[in-house]
Amino acid sequence: MKGTWIVYSAEQMAWLETNRLLPISEYHAAFCKEFSRYDVSAGNLHALRKRRGWKTGRTGHFAAGQTPFNKGKICPPGTGGRHPNARKTQFKKGDTPHNTNYLGHERVSKDGYVEVSIDDINPHTGYERRYVLKHLHEWEKANGPVPDGMCLKCVNGNRLNTDPSNWLPIPRGVLPRLNGGRATRVMAYDTAPDELKPVLMTIARVEQRTSELRRKRKVAA
């Protein structure tokens, strides 16, 4: 009965501790047969082992190198993986998943940049392909690596335009000065009219260079 404390005799407790390594079903069946204690469930005995801290040596996990009990066994026809409904969704040898992204596949990142799948080992997963920024990939194919301390800025403000001519290498310190807002007292480069973009770029470059010269003077002083 739920809520009722189950009492075991000293002899029964000794038996339970001695045979604690048995699987719970065998443990319960043997105990009931030995002492005619049919008022005790397998759950009761399992809880008792836990309370007493009696370890069974079983974790429920496969240990490294352990062979699964069903290794090499084939399901009977019409059951498990051989059931007709299961076979409908199984991949056939040589099949490719419908969502496989092939070499050259493109996607747009959450930041609005185009990414392309290239034939290069992914250093994180070891997969044969990886995604890179397409504008950077195309620019470096045409011009070589981006110089140290520089980054690429979209000239016309359209990040989806990955043509190398639409990307300009600029010092990284210039980039935040193009974002606009009250902190810079100028409009954002990307949303400015096309005729003002060159002016904003020049202002940002001059401010960045002025800031660098001031820092050098302070260090020299």
C-alpha cells in the first residue's frame, strides 16, 4: 500500500544485500520465491537498493568496446527496420538527402552577407566543404589576401552584391565611423544617397587618420 513502510527481517536484508547484483526482475522474482513476500514490488526493491547505496555495477550505458547484444542480428520480416512503413523512409544505398548543399551552394547570413560553399576542409568539423563570405572569397581571388589591419566595405551599401568592384579595402578603424548615429554626428554610410557616400568615406578616413596621429603624438610625448 502506498505510504506504508515495508519492514524486512534481518535474514531478508542479508539476502537482499548478498544478491544485490542481480537484474531487478530476477532480484524481485527470487526474493518473492525465497521468502513468499508477494507484497513487495520490484520498484520497492529497486528503491531499497538505492537507499542503501548498494551498487549493481550497471549504469545503463554501453561501455567502450562493449558489443551490443543485437549486433549482427536482423529483424524478422515485417518488424523493426524491415516493417513496410519503416522502409518507405529509409535511404537507399547511394541516395543523397534532399537538403544536401552542394559545392557552390549559397545562403545569406543573419547579418545579410552572402556565404558560399567552397571546396575546402572545414577546420571545425573536418567536412570536405565549408562556407565562406562570398564577397571576401571573390575579392581575394581577384586581388589576393586582404592586407593586415584592413577589412572590406561594401561600396554601394548592398551586401548581396558580391562583385569585387563593389568592395573596398579600408582600415578597420574606419568601419565604425561609417555606421552613423548621434555619436558620429553624420548619417550612416549604407543608407546615405549614392552621391554622398564618397564624402562620408573621406570624412571617416580623415577622422581615423587624425585619431592615429594624435595617439602617436601622445606616445612620443
